[in-house]
Amino acid sequence: MAVGPVAQGAEPEVTPGKTKKAVAKKAKPTAKKDTKPDAQAVQSQFEAEARAKAEQEVRLRAEAESKKQVEAEAHEKPLRDADALIKNSKPADAYALLEPLEFDRSGEVRFDYLFGIAALDSGKADKATLAFERVLAVDPNFAGARLDMARAYYQLGDLQRAETEFNEVMKQNPPDAARATIQKYLDAIIAYEQAKQTRITGYAEGVMGHDSNIANSSTQIFTFAPTSPWSGLFPSNQLPPGAKLTGAYEGVNAGGEISHSLNANWGVNAGADLRQHGNMTQTAYDSLSIDGRAGVMYVGEQDTYKLSLTGGQAYTANSMRRDSLGLSAEWQHVFSPANQISAFAQYGESRAAGVPPTSPTTDARIEGDTDQAVVGAGWVHLFADGKQALFGSIYAGKELDVAPAISPGLPNGGRTDGKKRFEGLRIGGQAAITEQWDSVISLGYQSANYDSFNNLIMANRSEKIYDLMVGAGWHIDKFWTLKPQIAFSRKNSNIALYSFDRTDVSLTLRRDFK
């Protein structure tokens, strides 16, 4: 059957069986075309990321700078505060602020310089020299540090180094004001050196006091040993305690010394002391003594050596005289301005004549003729402020009894108890309480043993001696001083006859001549 053309708008004829395939084929989608990225969007994204990165870098730099400023402020603040304290005449406060930082910050020129000034102006010249040395090690041309180093040496009394440093600053052409200050120091050093070539000093004292045991009498009952040859010769085999003589006393003391410097290291000196002691009632125990000395001295940078010849005479109630002659040597070493040690050796001979008033039948030579040798060592520590000091010493020695054969009971001479070996120590301290008042305290101990058998106790004699002294000084002016003092002493002996205790209270008015 023929098919004519399809009229416009008419539905096409669909052959049965092909409809679904034809429709499906016709509905099959076409392949997608490739799309290109939008260049403008990419550019915008790139710019945004760049802006964010730049902002982050700015923020990080600002944070780092802020942190750096905070650290710099924390680092600088102690120095700024210390500088302000120094300018406000509070160097001790500045030193207290900087001292804990010294370990971590030593080597920084600004820190070391401020620390040195604070130490110097607060009386710690030894610490100041160390700080200024660190400054000059980094900057040898730092004129201010060298000038202050010279001042520190001057305060320490090291005038030779001070003069050297002052002259070094002068070579750097300092300002006129600094030059005038330096010249004053140099003039003072020259004047001191000239004055110390020959120096004469002296003193005079008037003393009054009260002594609780003028004759060192024992208040103990002495009991003879049962096997002693003296046993049974006295009632109850004992001796009663001695009479304890007490009373007021007066005294006059005077002395002087002359010293002369031969050169920068060597010097000679000589001196003498006169002491008079008069009891108001117990005049049998009045005493008078005169002692002299002459010696030579060598002074090095840290070490001092002294050798002296000594001699004297002592009188008791014009009835007994004791002559003495001796030689002493001493070495002193200064570790620092705060610490000094010493070692000493002494040898002395004593010879007696006359009759002791308490024992008319006993020749004074028996106990009075002795040769004594002593060696020891000492230490002195001065605190940082220079107002307190501690001292101590230890010693040991031997005393030989060298009296000729005088008593029938001592056919070989000497004394009953024979030779004496002893050792002891002394410690003490001094402190300036105010500008006018200072104080001193001293505690001593000595142990002694004798080598001869004593038939009173059928044993060798031994004893221990203790003493304590507490005193003060009121400096009325640069020449006059009033000194109250109290002294306690005690001897404990295995022979009660030699045991005693004693208290001495005194007031001394002293005039120094310089």
C-alpha cells in the first residue's frame, strides 16, 4: 500500500517493533565537551592566598618584635633601676639589685660597670676591682672604668696600683673636671708616702677598776694524796682555802712607737710601753713594768714579714724584779681585703730576783727563771661593710724551768713541777655599733701539763685556764676614747692550791697621739 507524504503537523507512522529502538537511539545523549578553568577566578584565588601569607608574615614579625622588645625591657630594667639608685645616692640598694645577676651577666660591659660603681660606692672595693677588670678586658680605653678602678685601689690602700691607674687615665686626656679630681688623688698619695716614711705615734691611759681576786688565791680546800709524804702532817690531811683579796685599783699606762720606711718594701721600728698598777688597799701587789721592742719589717704585695727583739723589766711591790728578753718572728698573708692569715714564733727568757711578799722563804728564781718557746697561727676576717671583724688563733709551746740549784728539795734546780707543755686558742670579734661606739669580745682557752711528779698529789700537775673579755669603746673624738671592760678568768688545776677564779671590771680613758 503506497504511502503518501506526511501532512504537516501529522504524526509519523511508526512501524510496529521498531518503535522502542528508534526512540532509544534518538534519546541517546551526545558526549560532553572539555571545559577550560576561569583565569580570572584563579588569579583572584592566588591574590587572596598571597595577601593572607603577607598578613601572617607581618603578624609574626610584629609578635617577634614585641617579644624582643619585652625581653630587651626586662634585660635593661635592672640596669636602668640601678643607675637611678646610684644617681640618687643609694649605691647599697643598687648593689643588692645587681649582685644576684652577676653570675649570669658578668662580661656585659654596661652591667659590669654599673655593678662596679655600686660596689665601690657601697664600701665593697674588692668586688669593684673585679667588675672593672672585666670591663677593661673588653674595652681597655674605657676611661671611666679605669678611673673608678683607681679609686677602688685607693680605697683598698693599694696606693701603688691606684697611682698607676690614675696616671693611665691622665694619658687619655680626660676632661678638666676629671683631671682635677685625679690630681687630688695623686697629691694625696704623694703626701701619704712622704708622711709614712717616718711615723711617730703614742698613747696615754688612765685606768680605774675593781679586782675580785688580786693574788689569784684559791678558795678551794686542798687535800693531800693518802700516799703523800705530807699526809698526816696537817689537820684532816687538808689545807684551808686561801684568803681572797679584793679591792679597787688605779693605773697609768703610756707608750709610743716610731717607724721608718727605708724603701717601698723595707722598714724598721722601735717602741716602748710603761704600765703602773696600784691597789688601793693591797699595796703588796702593786706592780710596775716597762717593755721595749725593736724590729725590722718587709712588706710585699700580699706578704709581710716581721722580726723583733723584745725586752723588759717588771717589779712587784718593789720587792721582786723579773727581767725578760725575747725574739719574735711573724708572717702575714693577705688573701683578699677580707681575709688575712698569720703564723708566728716567739722565744723568751725570764729571770727573777727578790722575794715574793706572799712567800718570804721562797726564792723568786725557783718559779721565775724560765725559758719559753711558742708557735702559732692566726686568722682575721673583715666583713664586706668593713664594720665587723672576726679573729682567731691557735698556739702551742713549752716552758723550761731553768732556776739554779737553790732549794735543798730541788738538788738539780728548776721548780717542783718541772717543765710545762701548753696549747691554747683564742677567738673573738669586733664590731662598729655606731660612728662613735664599737665593741669587742674575746674568749681564750689554755691547757697545760707539767712533766715532774708532784708529791702533794702523787701525780703530775695539770691545769686548764679559761678567760672571757667583753669591752666597748666610745670614741669621743679622733684622739680620745673611753673604754669600759669586764674580764673573767678561771684556772682549774688538779692541785687545788692553784685553782682560782677572778673578775676584773675597769674603765679606761685613752688619748692617742698621731
